[in-house]
Amino acid sequence: MSDTLARPGAAGSGSPPRPNAVVAVLAFAGIVVALMQTLVIPIVPELPKLLDAPASDTAWAVTATLLAGAVATPVVGRLGDMFGKRRMLLVSVVLLVTGSVVCALSDALVPMVVGRALQGMASGVIPLGISIMRDELPGERLAGATALMSASLGVGGALGLPTAALIADHFDWHMLFWSSAAMGVIAFVLVLLIVPESPVRSGGRFDVVGAVGMATGLVCLLLAVSKGADWGWTSGTTLGLFAAAVLVLVVWGVFELRTSQPLVDLRTTARRQVLVTNLASIAIGFSMFAMSLVLPQLLQLPAQTGYGLGRSLLTAGLVMAPSGLVMMATAPISAAVSKARGPKVTLMIGALIVAAGYGINIVLMSEVWHLVVVSCVIGAGIGFTYGSMPALIMGAVPASETAAANSLNTLMRSIGTSVASAIAGVILSQMTVDFGGFALPSENGFKTVMVLGAGAALLACAVASFIPRQRTAVTAAVAPTAAEETADAPSAH
């Protein structure tokens, strides 16, 4: 058996030290990184005044994080497979701390955007953590641990909003970034002390041309998606970026197929299980983000509209927070279902739960407790889906490609959330009502976004039905691929 398939518990290897501590530290690091998603939301309306810049420019404080994360995640994943996953995880946390300090010291637009981009470059922590778990944990612990790590993306986002709102309400806005820097330092020290470095590495040469090509294509695509509403969807800039994205990514794909050591092994990602899981991940990412866009706005719109609840941003964050706890609580349930019935079934169940949550939201949206229930139901569904995706990916790729494959899956979710943001933004800006001379999103506009969220979840369920049948989350995650079994099998002669 090749060393790329070495696992704890195999001959000659012992169980990893303190597996509970390893899981807890990696999950904490994932939550810290996920907090960056919602860190600046409380101060977004104030950024033009705080940074002395127009609102169209301060929006880059959000966009820069998205673009940097999309580019860095697959690159860091590949570097982790090549040179050490723990090493790249530590580098990612250092980038987060550096970006946080830059933002904390800034009072101008450029350093703020630079700092937010550095924070976004830490997005690879979650797929790297999942990959470390595959290499270091006993098989019976793997499904539950990876489900928890994957769910940390949603947990951090849900808990980040009330925390950030509380800090912004009671302290100088720079404290948001000093707080994130402090949490990053804690995560770095804990990883350094507790998480072991995996011996599973692919080695080889880093595909610089592939990295530049993928980065260029993704930036063009996500820039067009995220800024299209501001620039105009039919403007030359937006259409030019979409055209450039298609051209660059097609040329990049041809290059990756022809190079011997590609950044992304497209032949592996074309395997039915990986491809279908990634397609379902885009739909799930879309569905998850629709909730993050709709519920806070409903809570904060004036009660005089007849459908807004007139609550503060802090209250809105507190309403969303339980969904993060539900995601964490459902992680072991997701793992148990995956172990019994396979992660494909878990993914489909989770997608149906998310769709049901949006269905409830369409008829229950007039009281605060209605939205708490809705966010918890959707959070439970997301916990199921996010817990199953790493198992599906790891069940179809060799151990030496785990970080890169999980990073690509995380990127697919990010693309889904970006598309959701763009489409929901268009709907809510077009379906409006006049309120005191201001155009506010209408009730039907919110319901339309909810219907789309439910539809995306149902689409994810339908797509997931095409995933090949799998034995269990644990056995599949540690099993070698067919090609590796052939390569490692002893000769009959």
C-alpha cells in the first residue's frame, strides 16, 4: 500500500494523540475563519463615513474578501497536499491575523481592502482541517469530525453577526478587527501545540501557470457576478468579464488536462461522485445564502411596512445565532445517518430539510419566533448537507489529493453563495414598495427569494440522486480509489 494511503491505526502507526483536542482545535480554527464572512456587516452602512470614500468603493471591503477567498482556497489546498496541510493551515491563520491587524490600524480605504483580502486568503482553513482529519483520525471518528468541521463554516457565519453587532454597538469599530486578530492568534497557538503534521503528501512541482489561469478566470467570473448589479448586467464591463471568464477557464482547462502535475486534476474532478457532489454544492451554497439575505432584512425593516419587524441589527443577529448552534448539534446526527445509509442519503435529506425551512418561511414570517424557527430548520438542513459533502469527496479521491479536492468543493459552495447574492439583490431591488419616499423590498420580493432558495435546495436533492451508491461515510472516506487498488494489488505472478 502506498504511503499516500497511510492511516492511523495501520500497521506500524499509532493512534493520533488527543483526537478530541485535534477535532476541537480544527473546528475552532474553522469558526474563526468563518467569522470573517459577517465581521463587517454591522459597519457596512458606516464605511463611507469611516473611510472617507464613496459607498461604491467601500463595497470592496466585502468584495475583496470574496475574491481572495475564491482564489486562495484551491491554491492553498494544492500546496497543502504537496508540502504539508498543517503548515499551510498555519500560513492561512497568519494571513488572517495579518489582515486583521492591517484593518485594525486603518482609517482609509486602500489598507482596509488589503486587510480584508488577506483575511479572505485564510478561507482554505476549513478544507485543510477536513483533510488533516482524514490523515490523522481513526476511521470510526472520521465521519463525525469532518461533519463538525464542515459545519463550522455555517456556525461561524451565524455566530459572527450578533458578536460583531455587539462589538460595533459598544466599542470603537477597530475593535472588530483587534478581536479577530486575537482569535486568530489563539487558533495559531492551539494548532501549533496540538495538531500534528500529516505525513501524507503528494510532492511534485507547483503549477504556477495553472494557478494564475484559474485565479484570472475566477476573478473575472465572481467580479461580474458580485458587481453586475452596480455596473449593469448588460454593460460592456460586466459582459466583457463574463466573456473573459469563459475564455480563460476554457483555455485553463485545456492546459490542466495536458500538464503532468496540474493544480486541479480535472480527470479526478470529472469522476461522477466528485462532479455531481460539486454541482449539488453550488445549489446548496445558493440556498444557504438566501436565508442570510432575507431574514436579517425582514427583521430590520420598519414595522409600519406591514411585514417588517422593526428590530435592531443586534436582535437580527441573535435571531440568526441559534441556527449556528443547530448546525453544530446536527453534525453527529449527520455522521450517524451517513454511517448507516451513506452520505448521499444524508445530502438528500439535508436538502429536503432546507427546502422545508423556506416553505415554512413563506407562510410564517410575521413574528420574531417564526424566523427563529425558520433559521433553525434551515440550519439543521445545512448541517446535514455540509456534513455529507466531505465524506462524498474523500470517498472518491486518493489521500494525496484530499486537500485540493475539498478546497474545490468549498469553492463550489462559494460560487453558489455569490450567485445567490447577485440574483437576490436584483429581485429585491426590482420588487419594491414606496415607504416615505424610499424604495424598500416588497413582501412578495422576499417570498420570491424564499421560493428560489427552496427551489435550489430541491435541485440539490435531485442532482444528489445521481451520486453513485456508497457504502458508508467512514469506509468510503478511507477506501482507496479503484485505480489505486489496481496499482497496489500484488501481482498474480
